[in-house]
Amino acid sequence: MQIKKLDKIKIFLTTKNAGIQTIASGFEFDASWLSPKIGGWFIYIGSNSLSSDMYRNVDLDGLDENVKHYKDFVKTQLNDFFKEKNTEFDNFTEKLKEDEYYPYREKSSSKSKVILFDKIAYLVEDKYHLLNEQNKLREIIYPLIDRTISNGELDKILRSILKLNNKMLSKFDDLLDKTELENIIEFSDKVARKLEDIDFLEKLVYSEISKNVKERKELHKFLEKLLWVFGEEYNDSTRLLSDKNLEKNLLELREKTLKYKPSKNEDNINELKENNIKSITDLFLYSEKILDQDKREVLIIELKAPKVKISPKELDQVMKYAQEIEEMGVFPDRLTYKILLVSSDINKRAKFDIEGRQKGQNNPYFYFKNEQGNIEVWVIKWSSIIENVKRKLKYMSHILETKDVDVQDKAIKDFEDIDFGKASSTLKKVAV
């Protein structure tokens, strides 16, 4: 029977006890494909041909083959019953996935996100008929729903746009709490965005700069937003220095020590065919990270132009820069400085020097650390950064995909999941 004031589907196995039909076990039925409007149900299951011991021992399916077959049979019957009730939602989702404004026609960062989006889009359709009437507002509403889910602000759209009643809101809250769905979606989206950013960065560094960035200042702004590629600890670093005198001194020191015209004699010129790439000059980035109440770290990044290979000359320059920071009185001792020298290539003589210094170091980019321990120099090749970041992101993506599957199956405890394609569902033991 359908229960209007309930938002769960409860299954009760009944048996005769002294001639009276009584409840032996209780379960909750759930499935990702269920319509959000399916409502609450009480379903009673009994049999005159099965013994009362079958019901009482329903948790012992691992020991009793008959119990296992019976549980499979019950699950199949429930799937069939609710699939019939679910026709309207199924038809809508099939039509939705073919719609030009459906945000996951090509790919989604999370299967759980798709399930959640489809349910919300169905509620929107029930209220506003956007898809059925081919309303162009779909172009705005669907991306809005997608972004709201990603930002973890689902409650706003459920209350403000759909104006759902408390019972329906409770159902969505239960879904999110039970499965940690918001966390999975949020982190999946972040990983997906970072993978897109690193792919774009690879194109910028290797031969497609002029196709994507027309001016030097555009390249500078983009790279400022990608400081996380040098370490997740720089994900939230500020791109501005709180101490303007420090900023001024760093820029002046750079003009003094790091400016140099490459030459073939130094073997620090990359032969480039594209004129627009040749015109890209060196870039200088810096940011500030607060370590604790008294300590700050200043990240200084010297990005050599695509035409420049790192040679012993560039290594001498960056060492002079580090030495000046230590010796000049204008740079506060309470700060730590991390200086990154980055280029698309490194010549053989520079590699020999770098590899010799890296022995015994866990950091593959390490080049120098001063005696006081507050100044470090890293020398980095773009291909090494990109390969390393891609490997980490793809590993995280794999973990999230696995977690995504785990999330959808998290409610499975007492009854094993039976895969009926789209009709996959779960039964969870509850107290009666």
C-alpha cells in the first residue's frame, strides 16, 4: 500500500504465529533509478507454502541456499513492481539524455552526479514542463542545476526553485547524508577541472601558445591561477604579496640578476619554427603562503621563454638571485623563499650539475638549499611537471570512480545486490 506521509519504501516479511499473521523481518527498498515522486510504501510479503523458519532465518542466506533463492526472488518481484510505477520517470530520463542542453552528453565527472541531476531535472520538468514544451530556458536551468550540485548548494535549488515540501527535502537530505554524495561530486569535479587545465597548459608550453593565447599578459594571468601544479599547498596561495616593499625588491633583484640574452654558444636556445612562440618572453610570478602566525613562505617562479633552454648560465643566475636574497638586508629573515626556475628544456651540462645535486633527495626538482634553511631553489622542466601532475590526477580520478561506485552501493548490507541492468536495487535490514 502507498503511504502518503512516508518517504521510504518498507518491506515486511510476514508469517503466521499461533494462527495470527505477524511481521518476522523488515527491510527498506531503494534504487538509484527510482523516480523522486515514487513516494512511500508499506509492502507485506507472506507465503502459505514457506515455513516460519525461512522467515526467521532470513539473515542466514550464506548458510542456506533456499534462503538465498528466496531473497533473490523477492528482490526481482520488487524491481518489477516499481519499474511499472517508474515508467514516467524512465521515459523522461531517456528523452532528457538526448536533449541538446543535457550537460553530460559527452562525459560526467561522476555517475552519482548524473543520477542526482536526472532526479532534480525530473522535478523541474514536473513543475515547469521545460523539456516537453522545448522551452529555451533549459539552456540556463540545466547548467544552473549542474553547477549547484557541484558547489554543494543543492538545498538552495530544492527550496528556492522547486519549493519542495519537507518530506521530499528529507528524502534528498537522506540520500546525501547516507552516501557522502556531495563530497564525491565536489572532488570529482575538481579533479576533472584540473585535468582540463593541465591539458591546456601542455598545449601552451608545447607549440600551441599562439592558438590559445594572443598576448603575454593573458598567459601570465592563466599561469597565476595554476600555481597548484607546483604543489597542492599552493592551491589557495594569494597571488599578491602583503609586503609591497618586498614585492618591489624582488622585481628589482630579478632585473639585476635574471635578465640575460640566450646564445648558441651557451647552448640555451631552443629552435622554434613558430614566430608567435618566439615572441613570448620570460615571465616572473610570485605568491605568498601563510604558514602560521609568524611565518610566511614566498614562492618565486621564473618561467623562461619557450626559446630558452636552461644551461649553466641560467643556473648561475638563479643561484645569484638566491644569494642576494640571503645577503641583502632588505629581505626579512623570518620569511622562507622557494625559487622555481622553469623551462621547456634543459641542456646536457645543466642536467649533469642538477642530477649530481639531487642525490639523496626525495624531491625530483631539488637544486639548492641554504645553510639557514630558509631559501630553496628548484629547477623544473615543464614536461616533468605535467607528467607528474597528470599521473596524480589520474590516480585520484580512478580512486573517485571507485568511490563513486561504492557510494551507490553503500546501503547494501543484509541483501546482496542483484544486477538486473537498470533495475539494480538494494534491500537494507531495519528494525521492526
